[in-house]
Amino acid sequence: MDETGSAFGTEDLELHERQNSAADSGRRLLRRPTPAETRRIARACPPDGLSVPVIVDPIRRETGCSRATAYRAVADAFAAGILSRTED
């Protein structure tokens, strides 16, 4: 092995990635809902008492994503200007 070389070859790294991948470990690979999907889900929520946690729950039910991913989806929608906060 030269000074700039790695102790692991490409095949070793690919095997390591496959062994540690979510699909092989029983976890589901889920993508984060887009801001447009988040808006659609938020619009289906009852307007009374609408809050971020109230939006997060239906996102999780509909997409199967984690709570953290659902919160990130809501944050993405706010950042994109799709959702906005209103004063009561």
C-alpha cells in the first residue's frame, strides 16, 4: 500500500455500505415530503388550532416518515414560503 492509498479497496467499501444500508437492516428508506406535498397535507388539516405539531402528525401518517423528517418537511415549506405564520 502506498502512502496515499487506503487500507480498504473499492470492493471492501461497497460491501461495507451494503451491510450498513437501511434496506438491509430492516429500516425503510423514506424521502422527505416536498414543500408542495406538505402544503397539500396542511390544507387538509382543520384550520382551528393549526400548528406545526398538528401538521406533522398527518405528514407522518400519510408518508410513514419519522417525526424529525416531518418537522424538517414543515421547516422546508416555511423556508420556501409555501407555509407562513399568521398572527391570531
